[in-house]
Amino acid sequence: MKFNYVLPLPYSDSGSQHSIVRFNNSVIGKDKVTRKTPMFISNPKNGSWTIRYAMGNSGNIKGLTRTVIALDYDAASELGISFKHPVELDVTKATLVQSMTWLMTSPDLNVRLNTRFAVLGAVLGLVSLFISL
């Protein structure tokens, strides 16, 4: 999906603890993009990207159409864009590798450490499994 305009999320939806992107409700649905799906958002002009979880419009964002998305300030900063200016963003469902890369390099220390410990635990579990065979 391509989007050419970005609106700021309300303060209640902003921040790394939420990490959401709001779409027009016509994009969200059972046969479309389901809620809480990790979405890979990339800016082809500078190659930057981020991942946010998909949500519909709760009714408090005016002007959210099929070609407009709402992001928080942190996501706009990561993508190198500014609000209320024309942009070119590509949005697709995130793969497992993209999600793990984002979680391993997250600006939130708790998320980053928890993901790294989970990966370390999985690797050590596999090593111990092979040693015991």
C-alpha cells in the first residue's frame, strides 16, 4: 500500500509503549489488514523504515482517508518525514525477520533486552538439545 500524507496521532496513542499506526477503517478488516498486525513502513526516498502495529480510526482523527495514515512523532522521526507535508511511504505486512530486527534494535530498552534474552534462550536451548543427542 502506498500513502502520500501523514497526520499526527493523538497524544493518547503516541509513544513507544503503543507503537501503532492508524489507518482508515476501510483498510482494516477480516479479509484485509487485521488489527495489531505488524506493518513495515518504509520511506523509499531515504531508505529508512520502522514497524508499527495496525489499528483502525477510533473516530478521533479527522482527515484519515485511504491515502493518509496517522503516526506518532517517534515514527515520523525514524522515517525522516514531517507531518502535514506530502510524503511517499510504502506499507506492507512485516515479515518475521523484519519484526525481529526491529525488536532487537528497538529504542525501548525493555523491549530490546527482552527480545535479545529470548533469542539467547532459544539458541542455548537448541545447543543443549544437540549436545544431549
